[in-house]
Amino acid sequence: TLGQIIPPSIVLVLLGDQLSSAWQSSQLALGNFSPTPLSVGDLFAGALIPGLGLVLLYILYQILVAIFFPDSCPPVIENEEKIDLNPVLAAFLPPIILVVAVLGSILGGIATPTEAAALGAVGAILMAGYKNNKSKPMPVIVAGSSIVILLFLGGLFDLRMGRQVIPTIDYLAFGLSIPLLIATIWGIADSFMRVYRKKIIHEVMQMTAKISSMIFIIMVGAALFTLIFLGFNGDFYITEFLTNLPGGRLGAFLLVMVVMFLLGFFLDFIQIVFVVVPIVAPVLFLMDINPIWLGVMMAMNLQTSFLTPPFGYALFYLRGVAPQETVKTTDIYKGVLPYIVIQLFALVILYNFEGLVTWLPSVIFG
């Protein structure tokens, strides 16, 4: 479930799209015709510290369980065989490097989220190509190294050639980027042919088409629902209801978070993002709530929907891989309860310390 809050996260991408529209509409309603835009990169930066903090809370909980309930965490029997770290590093480092490259290109202003997604797809093709033919790693290594160098060149120099005055150093950087680009295309083409021959790319494209179609159908349905809702002045009633709640901004925020948490028991996060968020987010923004903070709070709240029975997707994933003879479904439901409490505790911390979310975006983007 940490993948839903730690960037790059599909939850943050979808939330960024919906919250951006809600933020623009709310600012126009307030008479601000040139509001500061809200981007997916802002949410990525805002979610980084809370995500790492959630990891620390998980680790702290496991340490405390091991100390106070040692029987539940028996020591691992020492293996007499020497463990070779090379296969472990070979399997572990490439995905980490890819995540850092995608996230770093967004936070560093080198690429937009869409361009960074293309970078991630290229990296995935290179890793799949290497895995399917480890005897010929050179094209993958050359392409991967070229991409890294190109990212550095793009960040340090202006490679646009349509300018009237171009410094010599930019000419040299552009000249260096041409062979690097050729090497990158060669490596990508070689890796693509490897996964194409194994028909891996066919399965990936089919799955991508199914998921994309599902999301677009939900978007169309949500848009129709929103239009009908607005046509019956539903936004007026929602605004009146939330603004007149006891506690003001706190009461409205708590009610929205509780409703989203309860909906997470039965609905997928995509449905909640496209149906609920466009209705309630503009009202919360009118109450002077920081959009980045609200997005991260909603993302962490939606993250709990992956853990809450009876339709927690993470529970089904674990049920599919855990041995049925030793791990019962009831054991999974019981074991996930502490982590739900931890996430709710993290939400309380973020509510009281808003700077944990807003500090990093302000440093990176100003």
C-alpha cells in the first residue's frame, strides 16, 4: 500500500488532475483569475516526507512487536551457505534507479509527469529486455547510461536550437546529445524486439488497454454524474451543508475524510477520486485549505481503502500468495488492523503539522 502514497503514485496522479480543476474553479469563484497552478509534481513533493514517515512508523511498530511479543517474531535460522549479494543487487537496484529517475526528473523540473511516465515506460522495456536475454546486456547498459547522461545534459544546458543566440557550450552539449540519442534508440529497439519475440509486450499492451478503458469509462460516468448533480444545484446544497457544519473548516474536513474512509470499504479509489473529489474539493478550497496538503491527506486516506475489509485489494493480493494451509483469511484481517490504526495516526500527525506536507514543495518549486 505504500506505493499509493510514495511517489510516483497513480493515486496522486489522478488526484492531481481532479484537484487541479477544483482548485482553478474555486479560485475563480473567489475572484482570483490567475491562481497558482496545482500540479502532480506538487503532490509528489508533498507526499514524499509523509510517505517516508509512514515507513518509519511501520518499522517502529514491528520493532515494538518484536520486543514485547518475541514469540510472534522468532529469529531467522542462520543459513550456512554464503549469500551472494550480486543477484540481489542486480534485481534490486534497477527498479530503484528507475523510480529515482522518474521522480527526480519531475521534482527537478526536467520533465513533466507525462514525459516522466514515458521515461518510466522506456526504463521498464530496458529492464524487461535485459531479463529476457542476460547474455547480451550491452544494448541495455548503453541505452540506460545514455538516458542518464541525456537527463543531466537536459538539466544543465539548453538544448533548444531555435534560438537566435546559442552559446558555444550549448552547441557542444547538443552535439554530444546526438550520439547519445542514437545509442538510446538502438538499446530501446533491441530491448523492444526481445520482449516482442517473447510476446511479453502483447500481454502488457492488452492489460494497459483494459485498465485505461476502465478508467476512461469511469471518467465519462463521473462527468455525467457531476453534470446532472450540478444541474440540480447539488453543488449549492453541498456548499451550504459543509459550510454550516459545527466546527467550520475542521468539521467539513473531518466529515469529508470520514465519508471517503467509509467509501473505501466498498469502492475502488478511482471511483472515489472521480465521483467524490470534484464535488467536495471546491468547497474545501473555499475554506482556505492548502491544495497540496488536502491532496496528500486524501491520498493517505484512500490508501487505507487498500487495507480495510471486506474489499481491501491488498488483502486479496496477500490472500493470493499466502499459503492457505498456514495463513487464514481471518488472520489477514486481524493482522492488518494495526496498520490501519498507524495510517489513521499518521493522518492525525499531518493534520496538526501541515508543514510536513507543504515544506518540500515550497523549497523545490518556490
